[in-house]
Amino acid sequence: MSKGPVNPPAYWYGDLPVPFGARLLSGVYGAVSGLRRRAYRKGWLKRGHPGVPVLVVGNLTAGGAGKTPLTIALVERLRAEGWNPGVASRGYGRDDAGTARWVDSKSDAALSGDEPVLIAQRTGAPVRVDKDRAAAAKALVQAGCDLVICDDGLQHYRLARDIEIEVVDGRRRYGNGRLLPAGPMRELPDRAQACDFRVVNVGTGGCDTGFGEWSMRLVADMADPMLGGRPRKVGSFSGQRVHAVAGIGDPERFFSTLREFGIAVVPHAFSDHHQYQASDFEFGSRELPVLMTEKDAVKCTAFADERFYSVPVRAELPEAFWVSLLDRISAKAREYRDGRASGAKTA
């Protein structure tokens, strides 16, 4: 089950004219989503809050922007600061989307979602998947968490939140700025003004950031053999041909990362959240190494062989970002202890 096409329509991130049908549907989408957002803001639809600080990570565009690496970095840093964070997620792409479940490092990605399994593997934090993320947040607090991070939850207004972090793809930004399906926007760009932090994914090569933006650099320098064994430096594949596999929102970002190491990439792009089968890897030249993203690797363990490597990424952000975020979280926690927080931030 996949969430989107391998490549978005060319007019999303180019100068091509938008088809009339897409523009018409975009208007309908905007009217419906705007009405839904207003209903939560006015209180016509009920919101839920677990009573501890809630931090939402999300983006305004369809597709990947680097939310999961940031979520992992948030869990790791917050735990180092003495918090016990839990992660709430819908678990896009899972087969039983209507069932709430706990996720751990050994969970089946087909049932739990690839991103939640990856977060559980990397952090060991409590992870709960539920289409109702307010219910997931409540379950996390009942399990002992004192802070909830909602992965990809910017548009899930059912969950009241205290702090919002918007993640922006620094290379593609907002494209043509139009709403789905005429453009990549889930909400109009002015929605970003309500977010507390804007984190720009500058990738591995870097790109410019604007005023009030925090840069996030993704570092991918090691390759882990999927059958176990000693990790290799990604640079050790320099000068070699490899099969590169990516089923993420922007596969080209992964391919470009490998090329920066001088690797001769044979690219294989799949749709976001693609559920892999062994037949997907019948490339012909079986002797070549197969390098893939972590999110893809969690779905390929059943048929991986000695050629398969997972390439993890870690998110690096300025220390000033962490100081500002931690101050905001601590202030919110004091409000909850004193009974002064409403837990009803509106956007």
C-alpha cells in the first residue's frame, strides 16, 4: 500500500500550467479542509489533550520533508534532558489502519507502519499508532510518558497541541504554492505563521535558510549490513556501482546523497510507503550491493541477503534550536503542573 506516486506531477514543482480539473478539485479540497479547521477552532468539533506537553511535527506539503529523522532526534535529545517522551503516529501505509496498537522494534511494518517501526528501532521509546492521535496520546501518558511527540500530525486537529514544528524541504519548498491536487500543499502557506518553529531540511549538501528558520542537516555516513555484521562507511562504496532503493517522498534526495560520495548509483524509486516483495529486487545484476533508506529496510528484513545495506540518517540542528525548544517545553510543563495550561493551541 502506498501513499503517493513515485514522482509528483511536474506542475507541482515546475512552471508547467496546472490542468483545469486539478484546479477545480483544489478549490473543493480547500473549502472542505478550511471548514474542518474552522470547526475545531470554534469548538464545533471536539479536541482531546492528554494533560502533558504535546509537540507536533509536520509539514504543509504532501510527501516527505524529513519529519521522521527530526522526530528521532527530538526523542533522543528530550530523553537526554530527563524527559520520558512517547510518540503518537497514524502509521501511514499499514494494512489495518483502523486498529490501534503499540509498536516496538520487532513489530511488523505492514501492520504498524514503516515510520513508527523505524522510530521504535532507533529510539526504544513508547510508540502508539492510532488514526485518532488524541487517543494515542492519552494511551502514552497512561503508560508513563510525560511528553508526547506527534509525528506527521500538523493537520490532525483532533489532537490539541502546545508546540508545532513545521518541517520544510529546503530544495523543493512549497512548489507552486497551490493546494492538492493542483499543487503539493495540504494547507495554504500562510498556515506556517501559526507554527512555533520552522525547521528547514537542508539535506546533506546544504541550502539557504531564511529569517526565523532553523537548518536541519541530515547526515548519512554509514551503511549497516541488514544480515548483521560490521557497518561500512558509505564512502567505502565510492567508485562502485550500487543499486539504490528509495520508497520515500523524495527518492532523488537519497540518490543524490549517495552520488556525493562518488558512488555510481543505479536508482530504483518506489512510491512512498511501498510494501516491498522479493520480486522488487530482481534487478538482473545480482552481484551489485543494494543500498536503501532505513524506512525501506524495515520492510525488507524477511528476504534480505548479504548484498543488502541500510543507510541510516541522523538529524543535526543548531544548539540554539534546542535551547529555545527546551525552554518552551519546560514553560508548558510548569503551566500543566500549576493547572494553568489549556492544551488547546489553535492554528
